Amino acid sequence: MASYKHFLIDKPLPYVAHVQINRPQKLNAFFDEMWLEFKVVFDTLSIDSDVRAIVLSGAGDRAFTAGLDVQKASQGGLLKQAADKTTDGARKAAVMKREIETFQSCIASVEKCEKPVICVLHGICFGLALDISTCADVRIASADAKMSIKEVDIGLAADIGTLTRMPKVVGSFSWVKEVALSARVFGAEEALRVGFVSQVKENKAKAMEAAMEMAALLASKSPVAVQSTKEILNHARDNTVASSLRYTGVWNSAALQTSDVERAMMSGIKKTRPTFEKL
Amino acid sequence: MASYKHFLIDKPLPYVAHVQINRPQKLNAFFDEMWLEFKVVFDTLSIDSDVRAIVLSGAGDRAFTAGLDVQKASQGGLLKQAADKTTDGARKAAVMKREIETFQSCIASVEKCEKPVICVLHGICFGLALDISTCADVRIASADAKMSIKEVDIGLAADIGTLTRMPKVVGSFSWVKEVALSARVFGAEEALRVGFVSQVKENKAKAMEAAMEMAALLASKSPVAVQSTKEILNHARDNTVASSLRYTGVWNSAALQTSDVERAMMSGIKKTRPTFEKL
Amino acid sequence: MASYKHFLIDKPLPYVAHVQINRPQKLNAFFDEMWLEFKVVFDTLSIDSDVRAIVLSGAGDRAFTAGLDVQKASQGGLLKQAADKTTDGARKAAVMKREIETFQSCIASVEKCEKPVICVLHGICFGLALDISTCADVRIASADAKMSIKEVDIGLAADIGTLTRMPKVVGSFSWVKEVALSARVFGAEEALRVGFVSQVKENKAKAMEAAMEMAALLASKSPVAVQSTKEILNHARDNTVASSLRYTGVWNSAALQTSDVERAMMSGIKKTRPTFEKL
Amino acid sequence: MASYKHFLIDKPLPYVAHVQINRPQKLNAFFDEMWLEFKVVFDTLSIDSDVRAIVLSGAGDRAFTAGLDVQKASQGGLLKQAADKTTDGARKAAVMKREIETFQSCIASVEKCEKPVICVLHGICFGLALDISTCADVRIASADAKMSIKEVDIGLAADIGTLTRMPKVVGSFSWVKEVALSARVFGAEEALRVGFVSQVKENKAKAMEAAMEMAALLASKSPVAVQSTKEILNHARDNTVASSLRYTGVWNSAALQTSDVERAMMSGIKKTRPTFEKL
Amino acid sequence: MASYKHFLIDKPLPYVAHVQINRPQKLNAFFDEMWLEFKVVFDTLSIDSDVRAIVLSGAGDRAFTAGLDVQKASQGGLLKQAADKTTDGARKAAVMKREIETFQSCIASVEKCEKPVICVLHGICFGLALDISTCADVRIASADAKMSIKEVDIGLAADIGTLTRMPKVVGSFSWVKEVALSARVFGAEEALRVGFVSQVKENKAKAMEAAMEMAALLASKSPVAVQSTKEILNHARDNTVASSLRYTGVWNSAALQTSDVERAMMSGIKKTRPTFEKL
Amino acid sequence: MASYKHFLIDKPLPYVAHVQINRPQKLNAFFDEMWLEFKVVFDTLSIDSDVRAIVLSGAGDRAFTAGLDVQKASQGGLLKQAADKTTDGARKAAVMKREIETFQSCIASVEKCEKPVICVLHGICFGLALDISTCADVRIASADAKMSIKEVDIGLAADIGTLTRMPKVVGSFSWVKEVALSARVFGAEEALRVGFVSQVKENKAKAMEAAMEMAALLASKSPVAVQSTKEILNHARDNTVASSLRYTGVWNSAALQTSDVERAMMSGIKKTRPTFEKL
């Protein structure tokens, strides 16, 4: 796999990629350069036909990510530089808007990635950790995960995607509002109860194991079926039922023209393990 | 009640219809002819003024439905025939799209039905079982229910409505994605925990009893109120709050011109059982 | 604080307003004059820069509110008067639509209020109680709360907002439909399980305490951050992810031009309590 | 071609069907039975692979259609029968809504038809004439056409589609509102000036000739290309640019897998007339 | 009719109200107090059952309105006062947003008005003149009208509705963008050619005459039909065809329960002038 | 200005950039490498604070662009290569979808560009010429322009944006469908009549002059006002009026915090030429 400055990528299992945010000495906190590279990582995996499922975690035991590296951001981040250029409120706004949109688009690469992404939340998961994980398809938590939509505590509303996606990821709007307005830290069990995560495991190692197992399972299935399912579910989230049924019909009018259907059915009948062409 | 080839319809209680998928020897698996008739069943009940609530279940103890009859589909289904007509990818796609849309529209008749539909999930509930049950209004499970969004296992994305409606029926997107991507079987308790079903009963008989009781309760209420509530809730699912409030205002500007309001209020005061004109 | 005829308003804590529906001898049931004043209350608090969080409850121990004062409504309410003016179905509908829209807009003032609203559900919470509480941001229940979408029992579909907002507030559509179609009373624990409320406390006093504590916490945070978070979450509920990200980017391009960010960060570092300019 | 009671269908040119509303002695006015058959006509042509373009006109010289046969409607139409069943405002409304939806759906069959429909407006074109013609793809007028959104003159708002589609078919909202609110008759030249029709010809015969010529031209092109273009343009009308680009990408991912592209290109180079497989 | 400070209201014809912006010495330029009163005027007319059509013009010969009274706005307008309260960018933005929303809502009262509004554009029609007139249903211009989306020339984008509604009122997006980006003045003939206005008359008097004639015509029709048509057309502008057909069906399920249909039909047959009950 | 391989960029006037498609010997036909560079050109200009308006034309006298270089596309384009990799219909579709989306996104850079783009259509303007020009803000045609939505003639539906944007750019849906379904060539006068272009000039030189004059005018205005106007108009095209008013309010809450307003007003009063800070 390609090598990156701030992320570790390897392939622990056939067709399974593992992405680690790799700045453990700083609790995997992000700065500008990192989220630009983050997008490259996921855009590349998205079209890598040797990858059928992705696991995302933080390097080290202490944090998935503590979020934005506030110190770096306040010293010399793009946002800072931009804001310094002018005192005109409208011009500052224009520059900030550009920066926010770039940042949003980098993180959204996880959602746009054609392959399913399983996110393992462990240790400190603050701020950006939630922007990223709400973009992932499945979330698994380690029992030690400490999660917070932390942005209110630094004087701002989360703008990289958490507030946008969370109401569509968790069914209790009362809970979503409470944790978003208060920046309260919540743990793995609470996250499971409200449906934010699908599983809780006793520690990071066990959570990684569960994620790898799930990734291996998804990687063994028809990639046409799996990737179509991700796409159609994401479409459904943002569209009416009628519009989404129409889209699904068109999508499958092409997707059903695959040999995967026959291969999968035959394997089912013969109790063999199917192999599928790359995608 | 009318008689059908693949469905049993009876009226066990006043104003309550019971629809059974009636191909138990094949685990109530569906083929083309069946879903066309399925639509006739629900379109007819929708405007039958002797019906105020509907219970839907599978005949026999083994399955609500095992889904698409894959064998029949691969041998001589419409889809197959259509695809055989041409090798041109675009033309194949056009034919498939037509078939998918017909199929979607047949199953959607449960959602479009003006009367509330209570679905009892029991035994095997694979593939199409979820397309159908997500169209129903209320779901009750028997403890033995084994549910799966099975389509990925036969090489395709569920396209008859499960992927479209499930994210709007269950609040945990992480769970929805996990079961849809993996085709993992889940049971009644899990379905209750995530909110897919409203109740779990120890066996099919008890689940049927609970469904009948609920149907009887709904059938005893003002049909204007009950049917309006179904319609407005379905509208709300697919629209913004502002748009839905506007629609509701217009809807009720006609619906409130009913004697049901006075009858219901009087019965409430006099502690009598109200009767309502047919609808 | 201003004084009102049907509502008690006080400020038990700095930047925290407490609104009580004040007609306890009638179980806090509403009539026309009350919902018009209700809107004035919340429109005023919305722009009161001495308020940063609001707690809403019912006066007395017996009810948050029993809903519409049916007796008053049937005797001389606007709806009644209006309907009496004409026998023409279309003209009756026009008048009713106006009344419903006014009523909807009065209750929606809670949702439109720029400050977060924490609603304490206790005792009888019927009909309008749910229209109101689904507009609030966070719901906390007392163990004695008896909740019901009661409208079906008086022959009509809830049209002031419950049916519109409930599917976006609670993740289980099966549950929402069941309680809306049946008018079944449900309790605090069930409300917590499905995510309608965020917390359950053993009695009204304890629930009030929890609400006040949460309000105090929100009031201690940056008002720019808190109010932006409410606005963006409400926008997200009704829009696609793409549209909401765009809106958020524009919103924060102005909101980030606040001294709250620096104040909040500095306080975080210095472990002091930040003060923020009024908003 | 199949034979119908109220419509004449023939095939004057290869791959071109001509549909005539055939009740000239009554100015081609519609009653219930006719619009039900109208839907059958267009649903059948939609999937008839011997048809690639359709021309729609009225039989006789006097009218495309004078609209609803008001006399028949008031005597024994379904609407009338239905309304007679009950005096309950809500129940009347329920029956009327069903009838309107059926009627709307019958007329919309022109829009849903996979093949392009060219509508020739001539003589009297009142009421339903506009509901129908706004569903067509291209409109050509004879100089003698007298058009009117006539419904206001019989005490109702046009509900079969004119009001819904006209603002999306004609760019001047001021003009659309004026003619819809006033029921004013407008002629062919005015219709051309505002863009409602694409061409005006001096009489019905010339207009038919122009329509046939256009139909022949469309029928000579790749049916994949033509039918895809109709579908994507109709999708675009109702969706955001972003959503429509996404839909188009999926659509063409299947449609481009056709031999039509190579055939069309080769014919272009060789200056020959391409032939395309049926669709 | 009621009397207002900044507007002249009279009833020159049965069921026809005439509203004049009445500050001719200042070219009918608006300041805060005026747009608040403007809303009162139209909210009142909206439910005045003695009014069935409204004509809106500017008092005097020189201007419909020259737009915002910039001098007053810069001296002591609410916007100015608000902005002066704080130097915090986010807080300024919050205050401005409130002011803009109030302003937008006042002008939108023309669009929300249940009765059709015919706007006569004459003389100077700058800035706010277009915000207002795009809310009206029909626009008629005097030959001397000088129109401009003037805002760019004072350093801002038009935010009271012109930019929002103009692309839905005029079909040429190229033209809309050109005049909006350049603030170029355009005349009556150009406005007619692009479809912004429906008629051009040689001077204000003739334009008023044409408007009164049209208003009289609309006022002679069934008010149920006319008001339903306005509502459904406005709904159509903002919704998909499918959604709008659904809304129309529900709307007419109540509206058709009117005696206007029979009265209108009978008058048509008997060639008499129908009278309709108030609405 | 930066230098590019396939595009000429210069700055003929202060703050005005001129972009020329520079492959005149091939009628400015596009191939893969060109549209990727096209995006770089416009993304760069979008944030270049020395640019306030852009004119786009084709180099040479013969063509704006003849569209896709079909020969190159059929020989070795990415699309071809991709399709060659596999015979599996679903996999081909996946690759094609990626290519189409990339292509769409490159051309959309004109629409996303923060600065207004004036497009001069001259000579041959086929296929891609319309995808590109519908993304521009204002279109000016030379009398010799020959325009065609040419795609149907090569067996496919236009998928890079023409079909998506054209119905929102031109008000006559009948005309849009006719030219899109038939691939008919239309000229400058027709384009002006239907509103596709804003002006027609007698030849390319005159059209360029008019475009430059307009660009100079836009470049002389407040860049905050001009760029805000473009953004808000594009938002309006794709959103309801209510949603767009909300967005506009938030946008201007930041944009009004500019010194441009005072500078523009002062210049208006003093009849001087304002200068504005870069943006």
C-alpha cells in the first residue's frame, strides 16, 4: 500500500485495509496538512480494487483523535492566516468559508469512499473524532472510549459535519441536542444504548478484532452488492422514499448485469466460497 | 372477503382484516405472480370501508417469508426472460428497470394502503420480508423470528425498498448499515432494542394475539382520525417540518369537518363506545 | 422578567429563564388566548440577551398540560365560531386552515426560539403536551409522567406538530406509529427507552433539578456556540447533508468572528470560568 | 396497433404512433371511462418497442379537447356518485381525493411514457387540454388554437396537473398566474411568445405535418439516446442540479453500454442512416 | 377600509382593494416603520372577505418606489442601531440576521396574501420595488417604468427576496444574472420580452386601468377557485410535480365541497352573472 | 497570470480575466487532459483576488468548441480504457460512473467559481459547448453561433450538465425538450428569443467587445456585492423560496459587515469611482 506522512496504511487481511491516524504523541490531533492527506488516503482506497473493506482507528492506546490541534490552529493554521489578512468582516467570512468547505470536503472523503468503512472509537474521541466517525458506515467502540462533541467548549459550533450528520445517525434528537449543546463527555455504553455505535468491546484490542472480523466478512461478499448497498443507503438518508426508489431502480438496472449474482447463488447452493472479479 | 390464489384473507374481528402470505410449503417465498396479486390485495383493502385495520402474517409456522423464490426467479422469472431478449447493456438495463419499478410498486401498496397495517414477523424473515415489513406501520415479532437483509448474499443490493425505508424506520444508522452490508441474521430481541419492532412475544401465536388486539383497538377508533394519522406520519417522514405542517393544515381543514369529532368527544364524556360512519 | 396572564416566568439562575404553564386548576389545559400568549413569551425570550437557556414546565404537580381545553374549544373557541359562520365546505376549510396555521405557528415559537429549551414532562402530558415538547430541544421526564398523543381519541389527527416532528425526534417509526395511531398512554421509562426523553428522574422536583442543572451548564457556555449549535441541528433535521454543510459553512463564516473562541480557549487553558458578551 | 373505444391509434410512419382523442361530436370532451382508457393507451405505447415517438392530437377540426364533459360529470360521474354517498365532510373529502388522484395518474401517463410525445394543439383547447399538453414533451400549435385554463370559470382550481406543471413549462410566472387566475383564452401566437409551444403553423394540417416530421426525426435517432434524454430532462425539472447530475451519472453508466453509440458514430462518419436495435 | 400612516387603501370597485405606497415626496422610499405597516396592510386584506383582488401601486407619478430610504437607513435605522451595539462579528451577524428576517417576512406578506395581487410598476422601481413586485402575482408596467436590482450599487446583494424569487419568476437565467450582477436599469419593453411583466401600457394611468380591469375580472370569479389557484401555483413553484399533485388533491378534496361549482356552472349555462358567498 | 497547456489566460482589463479554449486547429474540441486542466483554470481564478470578472471564449474564429473530441475519445480516452478492462456490466458501469462524475465536476468549476463568468458563444458550439455555457452566469452570442445539444446524434444523452441545467436556464420546457431530443442546430437569434443568451452581436469581435464591457462593469462594483449575488442566485435556483431566504439572511449577516457598503454609498453620493479591498 502507499505510504503517507500522517497515516499508517496496511492490509492485515485479504481485501481489507487498515488506516491509522498516526500522531499518537499528540493524541492523534489534526492540523491542516493532515486533513488534506486524509482525503488523499480515502480517495485512493475508494478506487483501489484490492480493497473491499476498511478499518479506521487511531495509532496508540490513548486516543482515536483528540480533534483539532488547537494550539497549532491558533498559531499558524490556514484559518488564522486567512483571518489575519483583512479586518473587513465580509472578506474574513469569505476566507473562512473557503477553509471550512475544504475541511468538510476532506473529512467527507470517508463517506464518499466507495468501500465500507468501519470506525473503531477508543480512548479520547473529541471534536473531529465525531465528524470523522459519523462519516463512517459502522462504528464499534472500545469500553474506554470517551466521546464528546467538544466544539461548544472552545466557543464554536461543530462545522465539519457532526451537527449535520448526527441527527441522521442517531434516532434520539433529545440526546443529540443534549450532548451537542453541552459538550458533555459520554461513554461507550451510552453510545451503544442510543445507537451511535453498533458494538462495545472491553478494550481497544478486542474492538479492533471485532472490526477486523466484520471487515473480513464484508470483504468476502460480492463487491458489487456491498458497494451498491453503501451507496443506496447513503442516498436514502438524504432523499424521499419515492426519489430513492427511483434511484435504486436505475442503479440496479446496471448493477444486476454482473456475474456476481450467479457466482453468489451457486456458492450458496454448493456451499463453496465464491470469488468475485475485482472492483 | 374476496378470495385470492396466493393469499388468505379473512375478517377475524369487526373491521379487522387478516392477510396471510399463503405458500407455506415454500416458506412463503414470492414469485412474479404473487407480488402482482399482493398489490391487488392491498389496493382492495385500502378502499374497503368494512376494514379499519389490517394484520399481515405468513401462513404456517416456519416463515413470514423466505423472500424471493430464487429458484423460480432464475428459471423463468420475468427478469430472466427480459434479460434474455438482448445482449445490449442499455436495453437490458431498460427492461430490468421496468421490472424493478413494478416490483417496488407492488410492495409499496402496503404503505399506500389507507388503513393501518400491523405486520407480524415470525420464523424466517429474509430479503423481501424486510421490504414488505418496512412498508407496514407497526411491526410485532415472535421470539423465533430470524431476520436478514439477505440480498448481499446473492450478489445484489436490496432494491424493493428495504434500503430506502430502513434508515427512516430505525434510528441507528450504524446498525442499519451493519446488517445491510453483512446480511447478518438478527433476532427479535435485537430488533426490539434498535426499534425495528415495537413488541416481541414468545411465539407466533402470542404475537398474532397482540397484533389482533392492537388491530381491534385501532378499529374501534374514529377511522377519519386513524387514517389521517397514518397519512400525515408518512408525509412527515419524507418532508421538512415546514412543508409537513402546511400539508397537515390543509388535510385537517377537510378532515375536521366530520361528525367523528363530536361522536368521539361525546363517547368520551358519556363513557360509551362510539360508532363511526364507514370510511 | 415580563409578567403574563397564563404563564409564570422567572429567572432562578443567572441567564436561565423558567417558564411555567400556569393554569394548574385545569391541568394546564390550553385555550386560544393561551397559545397566542405562549408565542409572545417565547418570541420575547428568544431575543432577551439576559437569557441563555430556558426550562419549560407546568405549574402544579398534576400535569405538564392535559392538552387542549376541549370544553372551551367546543363552546366558544375560534374554531367553533369560524365553522359556524358558513355551511359551505370550502369556506369552512379556509377558516379552519387559518386557525390551524396560527396555532401551529404559536407552538413552533419554542423551536424558533434562539435559546435552547429544556422541557420537563411530568404528570399528565396529553395531546398538545407532545406538540410543545417535540419543539423543545431536550426533554426530561419525571417518573410519574403519563404521555399520550391523545388526538385520535377525540376523532382527529394531531395537527399542531406532533405527527410532523415525532418521526424526526424518535428513531423507531414502528413505535411512533403505534402510539400515534392508538393514543395509548406511555410512561417515562418507555419514553427513555425509545429516545423521546434524555433522562428520567424519580419525581417532578428531581426532574426540575436536573433540568436546571443542565440549563445552568448551557448558560455557562459561549452563547454564540450554543445558539449556533441549536440552529445548525434544526437545519440539519430538515435538509440533506450537502445542503446542511453548505449552510453551516456560511453560518460559521460569521459566527467564528467572535471573541468567544479566544475567551473559551483561554479559560480552558487557564482553568478559569469564561465570561461572554451578551447575545 | 391495438384498438380502443375512445382513441384512434395508428402508425403513419415507421416507429411513429399517432394517438387521436376520438369523440369529435362532443369536442373530444372527456369522461371517466375515457381517462382510464387514456392511461392504457400511453402505458401500452410506453413499452411498445415498435414505437419511438408519439404524436397526440384531437380527432376532427374543431377541438383538441374541450376538457371535462361537465354535463356527464354533473349527472353521473364517479365524483358525483361518491359525493352522494355521505354528507360527512371528511368522508366526502376522502372519496374526492381518491378520484382526483386516479384522474391525475391517468393523465400523467403521457409524462411517464418512455417515448417522447409531441402534442398538437388545435381548435378548442380548454381545461383538461392543458393538463394533458403540459405532460407532453413538445407542443406545436395550429393558428386556430384557443387555449384556456378554464377551471376557474366552473368554480374550481385545476387539479389534474396544469397548475402543477405550467410554472415549470413556461418561464413567465406573471403570465402563468394571469391566465390561470382569469381563465382568459389565449391564442397560438401568445403561446409561442411565452414559450408554451415551440412552433405555430397556419392550420391543423400544417401543424400535424410539422409534428409528424419532428416525430420522424426523433424516431430515426438512437432510442437509447432519445429515451434517456426525456427521462433525464424530466428528472432535472424536479431536482437540484447536484442531485440530477448524480442521477444522470448512474443512468448513463448503464445506458452507455449500448451498441447505439458505435452505430451512431459510424453512421455519422460514413454518412449512412443508422439502424438501432428495438427498445 | 382601515386607514394607515404610509399607505392609502381604498375600494374603487366591488371586491377590489387598491393599495398605494404613500410617500411620494420621497419617491415612496421605505424605512423600518413602513415595512412593518406594509405587513399589517396585506395581512389584513388577506382575510378581509370583502376583498377578492388587490392592486398595488405607488402614489404619485414619479415612482412605484425608489427602494430603501438609504439616508434614513444609514442615520438611524434598526440595522444601524443594532450594528452599533457591539463590535463582535458574530453578535453583529446575529442582530443583522434578525433584522433581515423581519424585513423579508414583511415583504413576503404580499405572497402569503390569500387574495391575488396585481402590481403596477411605474416610474422609478429600484431595489425594494423588485423585492415587492416579485411577491405579487401579476405585474403590469407603465412604459415609463425604470427598473433596477439596484443593491449591488450600494455594496450588497439584494436580500429581501429579489434574488430568491426572480429566477422562478423569469425564465432566462442569463438575463436574471446580468441585471442582478450589474444593477443595470431596464425598461418596460425589456421586462415584457423576458416575461417579468405581463403587459405594458403607455403610461401609469393606462397601466392602472388595465390592472383595475383585471382585478375586476378576478373579483367576479369564484373566490374559492381564484384563491385556490393562487395557493396551488405558489406551492408548485417550490415543490416537485409529484409532491404538488399530492397537495393539490388534498386541497381540492375540501375546496370542491363548495356551492361555487354549481353556481358557476349554472351561470355559465344560463349566461347570468354568478354571485358567490364571501370568503 | 499562470500559463496553461490548453487554455490562454490573460488580463485585458483591470480585474478582468479572459480565458480562451486553445485548440483552434481542432475546433477547440476537448479530451480528458483538457477538462482536468479546465478545472484547474477556474478553481485558480475563483480565489484569485486580482480577478473580479471572467470572460470565456474559444480561440480562433471557427468555434467556441465542437465538443468532445470523439476520435480521441474512441481511441484512447479514459472511458474507453476503463470499459476495456472488464466485460462485467456492473463493473463497467462503476468505472463509467467515476469517469462521468469527474468530467461533470471539472465542467462545474465554472458554476462554482466565485467570480461571475461571461461566456461568448461563437461559431461551432456543439455538445460540451452547452454543458460549459449553461454553467456560466451570462451568455452572449455572436450572430454566427451554431448551437446544438449534439449528444443524441452520437447515441447518448448529454450527461455533463446540459440536460440538468438547461431547464433551469431557459423558461420554455417545450423548446428545451425539442432541441435536446432532436439535436437540432439553432442559431443566435433563436437563442436570444428563448432567453438562452442575453445579447446577440453581429460577429465574434463585437460579441467579445460586449462581453468585455460587461466584465469591466462588474469588475468596477463591490466584489462582496457581486460575488454574493452570484452565490445567492445559484442557491435560489436549487432551493425553495423559504430555504433560500433563510440562506440569504445568514449570508448577508456576514457580508454586510463590509466597508464596501459605505464606500459604494459614498461614491454614489459624491459621484466618484469607488475602490474596494481585494476579495
